[in-house]
Amino acid sequence: MPRGDGRLNHDLLPGEKGPQDACGVFGVYGPGEEVSKLTYFGLYALQHRGQESAGIATSNGEKILVFKDMGLVSQVFDEGALAALTGHLAVGHARYSTTGASTWANAQPTLGPTAHGTVALGHNGNLTNTQELIDLLIQREGAAKRLDLKNGKCTDTAVLTALLGSDREDTLTEVALELLTHVRGAFSLVFMDETKLYAARDPQGVRPLMLGRLPSGGWVVASENPALDIVGAVFEREVEPGEFIAIGEDGVESFRFAEADPKGCVFEFVYLARPDTTINGRSVNAARLEMGRALAREHPVEADLVMPTPESGTPAAIGYAQESGIPFGQGLTKNSYVGRTFIQPSQTLRQLGIRLKLNPLREVIAGKRLIVVDDSIVRGNTQRAIVKMLRDAGAAEVHVRISSPPVQWPCFYGIDFATRAELAAVNKTIEQIREDLGSDSLGYISANGMIAATQQAEERLCTACFSGNYPIEPPVDARRLLMNQVEEVPS
Ligand code: SF4
């Protein structure tokens, strides 16, 4: 499914949402550097991970300043705002809300007092034991006062921030190392106090987190390596699952708060991460190309043209074309600037739906047998609209190929899919989904084909949204819900 401005989210049809990522995080320790600008450009490179709000906090060693607002990174910050954010230490965040409302108050970095000053924290992922952490917070004297626990206004990130400040004596490193042993779920954290930058990754390493070195000797932490590239930092290594690092004038100190039990999100390879990102040694672009090749082997069909739904289907469509020998072409043009409009389309425009973002190239499509490659189907509305659009433009046949297996289960680790009832593939056979889409044929890559393309061992990946096998226990409420839905899963 295409993303919007550049490579944003799946909400192709007005009102339709596909999988949404849960944030991009960035941090820099850079004496002598304009850290607010480095952070701005780092967040710019991570914009695809969250488009609702953006924020940057900086410190000059004595005082933390923060600026955050709703909107894209380029909408939130201007030269004046960045110039005011002085210091040699910064953390930044681009947010898509998967817990808590999409409001200014929930924008990150989240600030809170500590024993020795202030903490500013950015979080990518979702925690699965937030209630337990709230209980822990309430046990710790006075800390609960800092949160608005009523009316669901607090986020899991706000609870973490308050807990980091709930011990009045220890250093932030000591507090974090103790606290992280209580935290469950997916978390790639970047945070700071007045003098140090900190980062931590959950024991499963569900979401990526990279460490890089600036030419000047400073350090950068970011969700994906293109955010290191954009600021001229050299990739050093990934922050390891279960690792906590503290970066200050003495360099990088590494601590382990839990044994690593890697379960990286396979959907990062399928769709979420940028194609120029490398996760655990595997290029995301190369993985997507290979998914397309595997898809061609698993679901061949006679056709005249392989085309992607721009842009996220492009690498897999190229792989499909390479393997099948069928020419690759662009059958749809995309308006890259529609991705994040705050203006709701009028009723007439709403009915035109997908045309806001995509328009067919009739001379490419007319009379052709098309293979249309996309990365995933969530609700199916977008693919249905594309199939109709291509037929209206004169396509002789439309064959849909998907480079991930059917999405059947919700994600509790930071990706906001539709509810189970809304997922196109739940309780349906492939033939029923094909009928819904109106295509001539439909083929999904197998789970084995997808996993092999990542070059990761299966037991080191999370595949829960496809398999229902959750590597980290879902939250208590969700477990009850899932138990009630087990019978619904088609055999
Ligand atoms: S459930 Fe799916 S989207 Fe969520 S972490 Fe696992 S593989 Fe990724």
C-alpha cells in the first residue's frame, strides 16, 4: 500500500487507516554541534514512523529546554525554534499515537523531575504491563501525583517518565537499570537528563535502535540508520536487546538489564522501516526484493506488466518482475503531497477517494494483463479501489500479489492495525478475499517465504500479526479478548 508524503502511512482512502508505526526516536550527545539541528534532520529521516507530533529537548549541561507540537517535523520546527534549543545534548521524537490520545499533552519527549534534575524521554513501541507499572508508581510515594491517571489521559511513556523520577536518591542510571527489569513489551527508549544521553531496548528488541558516531566524536542514537546517515554519523552497532547505555563525557557505558531474547518485528522488513535501513545485518530493500522473487515463485501468473502500488510495494514488485521475467512498470502516479492534509475532503472528493493520491496511467494499463504487488492488506478498501480504478482504465486482467501473509491478529507492540473485526483476512478464505477485492486472482507470500527473505532465524522474529504466536504476553485485557476470538480463526 502506498504511503503519503514521501513514504508516509497507508491511509490512502480518506478515513481509511492501515498499519501505523508507533514513533521514531533520536538522540545526540555532541559537544560543539548544533544538536537541535542534528535532531531535526534525524527526525526528518524518521518521519515515516510517526506523523502526528514532533518534539525536541536539549540540554546545555544545566537546564533542559523542550519544544513540541502537533504536526510533521517540518511543520513543528522553524529556524527560530531550533535556534532557541541550545546545548550539546538532545533527544527528539516523531509520534504516532498507539496509546493515549493524539494531543499536545501526549506529544514527546515527555518531561519529568528526577532526584537530581529533569528527565526528557522518547519511546518507540508499546508496553504490555502498563497497569502493573502504574501500580508500582502508586506504591512509590508521591510519584502518582505527577500523572493524570484519570480518564485514560496518561500514556505508557508518561508512566515510565514518572517512574524514572520516583527514586529520590539514586542516579538516573541506577534508577533506570532497576526500573527496566519491571517493564514488559516493546520499547526502544532514548532519554536524557541535564548531562547524559541514555538509550535502552527491550529484551526482545522488537523495534530497531541504532548507535552511531559523529565525525566530531559525539554519539547518536536513532530508530533507523538513515537517521544516522543524514547527520553524517557512522553506524557503530545496534543497541542490543536488553541493553542500556549511558553516554556522557566519559564516552559510552553499556549495561545489561536482561538477557537478550531477540524477537524483531518482521513487519519492519515488510513495510515499516525505510528501504535503506539495515536491521540485524539485513538490508530492508534486499529483503523486500527477495520477498517479491519468492512471491513470483509461489504465485506465478501469465501477465504483461508487473506494477507496484506506489511506493511501499515497489521493491517487492521489482523482485517479482526480476524472477518472472515480466516487465516492470509504473501504472499509477502518486501525488506525494496529499499524505498528511489537515483539510478533510468534501463529500464529492471523498467519493473519488483514492484519486486524491493515485491516478492511473491509461496508456500503460489499457488492454494489459497486470500483476499488482503490494506489501500487505489490512482492511482491503485500498486494494479494492485500486483494482476498480485499473479496470476502469482498461486493464484486461488484474492479479493482486501481496508480499506478506494475511494479517489476522492485532499487534500489541506498537503497530496500530485495524481491529480484528475490520481486518480483511479474518474468517475468510483467500478466494473470499479475492472476491471482495474484485481481482482476477490473489496470491499472498507464505510465512516461510517472507521469513526466509529477511535472512533472520524464525525464532528470532515476531510474526504475531500473521501467526497469532505472541512472543511477549499481551496485556491482560487483550488476552481475554483474544481468548474469545480463538474459535474465529479459519483453519
Ligand atoms: S505483531 Fe506484527 S507488527 Fe507487531 S511486532 Fe509482531 S510482527 Fe511486528
